[in-house]
Amino acid sequence: MRVVGIVVMLFVAFNDATLAVLARQMQELHFSIMMFWFSAIGLLFIITYLSVVSLFSHDYPDLFYYD
């Protein structure tokens, strides 16, 4: 599991660096437009992840219940 953690850490660092460069390049846009699209893309990734996990586990996503 250590390798998975390192890969995730590198992916997150790369993603944050890419977002910083994109935000710097799009300075002319209003900040709320950038925040909306960054949030919408993140939501898309989370919904996709939860859907795939629920399909493989044949259970409801963790979002629908609390233990």
C-alpha cells in the first residue's frame, strides 16, 4: 500500500501544480468562473469514483449511509 500512497501523492502534487499554472494563465477570467469549473470537474471525478466502487462492491456508495 505504500506504493499506492506515493503514486497518489505524486498525482495530487502534479494536479495542484497544473491547477496553479492554469489559474495563472487565466487571470483575465473572474475567479468565480474558475472556482466553479474546478469544483465541477472535482465533483465529476468523485461521482465517477463512487460509482465504480459501488459497482464493484455491489453495494450503495458510501455517500448514502453513515456508520
